[in-house]
Amino acid sequence: MITLYIALPLAVVLLLNLSPRRTANALSLWCGLVLTVFAGAYTLAMPHVPGLADAFDPANRVLQWKIEAGNLAGVMFLSIALVVFSAFWVGRYLIADSNRRFIFNNLLLLCMTGMNGIVLSNDLFTLYVFLEVVAASSFILIALERTNAGLEGAFKYVLLSAVATVLVLSSMALIFVLVGSLDYGTVKAVLTSGQLDAATSRFVTFAIGLFVVGLFIKGGMVPFHGWLPDAYSSAPTASSVLLGGIVTKAAGVFTLIQLAQNVFGWDKPSPVLLAVGTLSIAVGAFAALGQRNFKRMLAYSSISQIGYIIIGLGAANEVAVVGAILHLFNHSTFKTLLFVNSAAVEKQAGTVDMDKLGGLANKMPVTGFTSVLAMLSTAGVPPLSGFWSKLLIVLGVWLSGAHAVAVTAILLSVVTLAYFLSMQRRVFFGRLAPGLEGVKEAGGWLLVPEIVLAVITLGLGLTMPWFFNTFLVPLRSLWSL
């Protein structure tokens, strides 16, 4: 049954494209929405997911997650379903042409197939195939409207994605030659056996380095982030929801966490990951301060927030890694919400240039309020969900001995709050900007994902003590120390 995560979206794509176009145009949105709701509900029914059934305690009626591949997959499946669900709503709201919307919906389903495949992969070659599925569909999503800016952003994405692909394939070739297999378990057993000679160990380290750099590029981490702001800001806003909400995390961050645990067997703090994560936090935060384009600011903010996940992984202890996994889900939620809000502003006000906006909170109260919630969660303000994941990450990094990194992460959260307060002031607060007198609240196609994502952000934060005891404490076995 686990293959439904791949088979169902792919089957829907095939059936839609074999149906009469008028019927397919009418059904593609609803098929996509039903599929994402089913995927989310199926994931929440964790006892049905292989690898999780033994974590279900029938006596206590409590589903407890162990930190292992299957349970980590549950976090990603839920994140993917949530973000793709939101992207379908935004696409219906923003894309007027039915044929283009049909293409967009198909691409969403293909990208969902690729991301679910990444999560389910248990060998490096299968992982590579699904990474390319995600890359190909993302490229078309960026260039969907065929504008000059969109084509330029797509070209930069393809160029750097090709470099990442070469690095990943080269790494896989070396690993296969040295180990004789690309299966996760076999590779990990060899790498952690301690029986490799010095020369082979150096080649293995080099191969792992190539793979990690490839994932840094796909995840948009500093100093390999050059493609990300252009791709996010030039893509259609409906595509930006998907890209910013989940794509870079699935192709880069989650894959890195998965390989660190299941293939490379890292169990000690990594100076490289701590350095890259800290640099990403700083560069993303300070670059976001100087932006006037709403979507471009969110792009740099994504780079910064991904940095927190990376330092959590780099700390390599159970507290930090649990925080990193929780922040991965949180970031998928509040960053998707912010991109949905940017879609509402772009549609209703006709621009995402923050210098031409202002005073929209009175005209768009739901969008303004949910934006405040997402902004505060991103900055790590209690009691919202982002606070708890950042708290766990900082505590874990401190316990790992990287005190300077922990302090830096706390201080840069203040910068995060600063650029988001600037965004709120320029877009939603203050006097109404000239020419925006007729602006109204976004329609139901956007209010649904706004409210759903806001409820999750607020609800998860308020229920964190229960959530921590029920779900996160059992996750401690994920990272074996």
C-alpha cells in the first residue's frame, strides 16, 4: 500500500491526459485536491504505513513515532500533501486560462510523485531518478508563463541543477565502485564497518562530499543559492508556493537528513554542516532586509530558515535533529502560508512591490492576520510552532558544544523579526497606498489554504506540550548516539 504515494498521482496524470480535454480540465483540480487530502489522511493513519506499525501501541491508543526512515517519511508525506493542496487552490485562483491551469495541475501531480518517490527511495539510483523528476517538473513550473524573467529563472535553475546532477552521479559511480552497491543499508554497513583501508576511506569521503555539495545546490544553501531568489520571484506565484513550500526541502534538506541517517551513518557534529547552516542563516536574513519584492524577500527568508534545519542536522544529537525535523514541517507550513498571502496581494493589489503597497490589513483582514501569524512563527516568537522547533535546534546545537553557532542562531532570529516587521509595515500596516482603494479580500480559493495553514501554525504551537510528549519524545530513537 505504501506505493500508493507514487502510483496514485501518476495514475491520475495518465487518466487525465487520456480523457477528453474538456472533461480533464474540469476534473484536474478536484482530482488533485482529493488526492492530497487522501495522502494527508493516509499519512496520519500511521499504523497503515510500513515501518510504523510496530510503533503503534494498541493498549494506549497512542501513535508513537520512532525516528527511523518510515517515521521520518511520515513527516515529509504530510508536508508534501499540505503544500501541494495549497498550490492547487492558488493555481485555481491565479491561473485564468483553463488549458494552462490543466498543465499546472499535471505538473503539480508529477512533482508530488517525484517528491514522494524521494521519500520512499531505499537506494541511491532510485533517489537520483526521483530527484530528476522533481527537477524537470520544477523547471517547467518556473517557466510556465513564458515571461522573460520566468525563462531566465528557469535557465538558472536548470544550469545549477545540471551541475548538481553531475556531482550526484559522479558520487554514485564512486560509491558503487568502492562499495559494490547503491542500496542504503549495504552502503551504510560498509561505511560504518571500520574495515576500509586509508586510501579507500579517502575516496569514500570525496564521494560523500560530492553528493552533499549536489544536495546543497538543490536545497539552495549558501554559497550555492544563486538560482533560488530568481527562480522564486520570477516563477508564477502559484508555482512559488510549491517551490518555496516544499521542493527545495524535499530535494535538498530531507534527502540530506535521510542519507545522513540511513547511508552515511553520521553520528558526530559536522563542522561543514554547522558552517554552511550558519552562513545560510546569516546571508539569507541580511539579504531579505534589503528586498522590495515580496516574493524575493520570502525566497531569501527560505534560505535563512533552511539554515536552521542544517545546523540542527550538523549538531548530530537527538535534540537538535528532532528540532530540525519539526522545523522542516513548520517551515513548510508557515512559508507556504506566506507565499499564499503574496498570491492574494498580487491578485488583489496587482503588484508584489512592497514600496507600492501599504494599509492592506483593513482591506484584506484575513490575509493580514494570517501573515502576522506566519511572520511571528518564522521569527520564532512563542507560543507559535516556529518557536518550539528553533528552541530545540538551539538547545541541541548548544549541547553539541557549538556555542557560537547557537548564539548566532538566536541573534539572527532578531534579524528575521526585523525584516518581517518591515514587510508587515510596508504591505499591511500604515496608510492605504494610492490606487488601492478598491482592493478587497481574496476569494475563497485563497482563504481556504490561508485559514488551514494558519490554524496548523497556531494550533501546533499551542498544543506543543502534548505534541512533544506524544510524538517527539518517541522520536528520540531516530538518532542513535
